[in-house]
Amino acid sequence: MEGILHKWTNYISGWQPRWFVLDGGTLSYYDSQEDAWKGCKGSIKISVCEIQVHSTDITRVDLTIPGEQYFYLRAINAAERQKWLVALGTAKACLTDNRTKREKELQENTDALKTKMSELRLYCDLLLQQVIKIKDNEELGDLADAGEDMGSMVKSTCTTFLKTLEECMQIANHTFSADTVSQSPPGSPPVATIKPQKIKPINHLKLNLGDKWRESGENAAHENQSQASGQEGAEEPQRPDTLSLGDQGPSTDQPVPAQDQVPTSQDRLHEEEDVDTFFSTMSHRFSDIRLDDDRGIPTQDFLDSCYAIVPVLDKLGPTVFAPVKMDFVGNIKKINQKWLSDPESFPTLQSIVLHELQAATAQVRNSATEALLWLRRGLKFLKEFLSEVNSGQQDIHAALNNAYGRTLRQYHGWVIRGVFALALRAAPSYESFTAALVSHEGDQLKPGFITGMQRDLGVYLPAMEDQLGILDALYDEFNLESDEVV
């Protein structure tokens, strides 16, 4: 159902007409029907809100999520309100029934997952006991006699452990599928349409202006996202006229080819360079970070760039790589928490490490220095993997395995190695992985996509490597490296 309802905005503007659309269990509103193409200004999920009829106003209906969202609405007349009440009530009833079924299935799968996790802990304890027994026999010199039997026992336990772990992954994959991810409200434009157009720099001045517009475009995207909470906000800022190069058509200083002219190889290369990828449209990049005069790495910019690279793990497999992602994000949060405690004192990553060195807490468990150590190792793994792909390796399993062997494997015990081995077995194909790196659907089929990805990684990876090298030197200087195996 869709139509006009008056929405209470604030005490200055009062009640304002808005175009409302009820679709898929979500009520979204727009400035007007004509402006719906711009995207919704706010939305509320009917399944979790309370529908309240006003006691005295026969045209009013209130939708509330206590403590979170409040929609105060008025229909044109009582009959119109009744139509909306029926539509809202029907949508809520259907969603409640479906949610009850999903919640029951979720509870059953959660219980099964807990059972499997208990079995994993049991097998883990058993493996540890067997390993300890092997070490004791080795110290006593009895390993030659009991070695074969103990080896068979460990192998059997490992096989059972990995089989149970795989069953856990299957249950988790079925329970936490991509369908559970919240979708955009109906009528909202795709992400690509609100991204700033890519402006080709003609000279240094236009390059700087393009960078400034890209930053302002990202801020505008943040504002659009915050408006999804249902609050009236400021209108989207207009793009400066001086940057409207993308709307001016062909440049006057470039000759227009004849209709029957065959494009040259240089023209085709020029067209290929226009294909955007995930690495050219991501919100924050290591290649955009500006180091301090003393090669200091800005803390906030670095952490934002780390967050921006996390989706690569999802593209490799949101379920099987979930443990890797949790560890990666957990280390980012530990450093961010340290930075938030005193942003002025910790402008760079180096300042955090030096502060903890002076306080003798750098090598304490869960310190920011330790978190940065593991975050750096995780970033090296991603860098090596992306370098393999960028160099032409089309076997994703082999690329991941090579990257893991050169970076994280030496710091992992056999249990974590088993988890990684299982994750590597579920790695996507080259076609599926590259298709997930597109900026626009179908771009992976364009001849310039691979060239575009190599171009973007050619800028992204060297900057990433440079900053990791700075951190390597810092940890070497103060002997903060650790050979501890987890």
C-alpha cells in the first residue's frame, strides 16, 4: 500500500505531507511521490513496532519502537486511516507468524550448534591430553615403544575433531544465511547511484578538487545512512558546479571520432580504465592515508582502512571465514578503544605503542600493542593473498594457502591450522570471488574489469605494504615480536 500521510516533524515545521510506501514489512517515507527516486528519508519495521490509535484524533495513528523510533502520522480522513490500519495490521500479523517459525528453527539450530561445540571442547581436551602424554613419553624415552599407538590415537581424534567442526560450519551456514541480512527499504537507489562520479584529473588542481568531492560524497552517504532511523534531516547537499565535469559531455579539446571510425587499442585501453572495482570505491584506503612528517601512521585513518578491507573476508565466505573475521575485527576494536580513551595523546599508532612501552603494558595480554601485532599479521595475510590474485593466480584456494603459509601459519597451532584448512576447502572460485569485487553488477563481464582491478590493487597494495613495513620496523626496534603459538 502507498499514499500520502502527514508526519509530525518538529515544533517548527509541525505536520508535513510525506509519501509513504508499505512493502515487505517495512514502512518507508519520501518527500513526495515524484521524489521517491532519490531514496527514502526514513523507514520503520512493522514487525517490531507498536501500532497505536490516538484516543481523540480520528485521523491519527502512531508507530513506535520504545526508546528507538517514533512515527506520529495523520491520514487525510478517518476512512483513509482505517485502510492504513488494516494494511499495517495485516503486515504485522503475517510477519509475526513467519518470525515465530524462523525463531523456532533458529532455536533448534542454536541448540544443535551448542551440542556440537560441547563435543568440540571434549575432543580438544582429549587431544591436549594425548599431546601431553606424547611429550611425557618422549622425555622418559618411551616414545619408540608407544609412538605408533599414540600417533594412531591422535590421528583418529583429529579426524573426529575436524568432522565435528565441519558439521558446526554446516549448521552455522544454514542458520545464519545471507537471507537474514537486513535489506534496503523499497525504492531506495543502489549504493552505486549515490557514489560520486569518478573525475579524471586533467591537472593537479582538478585532482585535488576531485579528492575533495570524493570526501564530501562519502560524508553525504553517511548522512543518508543516518536518516534511515526515521528522523527528518537536512537535504542532501548539492554537488558543486565546479566539479560537474562528468555531466558536460565530451571534452571540447578532444576530437569526436567519426561514426564509422574503428577505436584504436589506445581508445580501448582508455575505456578499460573507467571500470571501477571494490578497491577504487571503498570508503577508506591505505593509499589515501597521509603519514606524518616523522612517518607516523594516523590511528583513526589506519583503523578506518582496516575496517574497509574486512568485506574481502566476507567475499571469500561469510561463514567459513567468520572466525578469522571475528579475530581481525576484535583486534581493531581493542586498538580503537585505546585511541578513544585519549585521542589527543594517541594521534598515531606509534604513539600508542610507545605509551604502553613506557607504562610496561605493551606485552600484557589484550594490550593495544598485542592487538596491533595480530592485526598487522592479519593484514599481511590479506596483502599476500591479494598480491597472488593480482599477479595472475586464478586458483583462490592456492592463493589463500600460499598467503597463509607465508604469514599466519607459523603462529598457529594444529587446532587453528585445522580451522584454516577447513576454511580453505570452502574457498570460492576465481569467477565468484572477482564477481564479488564489482562496483556495479555485471562489471566483471567487461573486458576492462581485470585491468581495472590490477590498476586499483597496484595503488592499494604498495601503500599497504609501506605502512606494514613501518610497523615491522617499530616492533623490531623495541623487540616486540612474539613467537608464541596459539
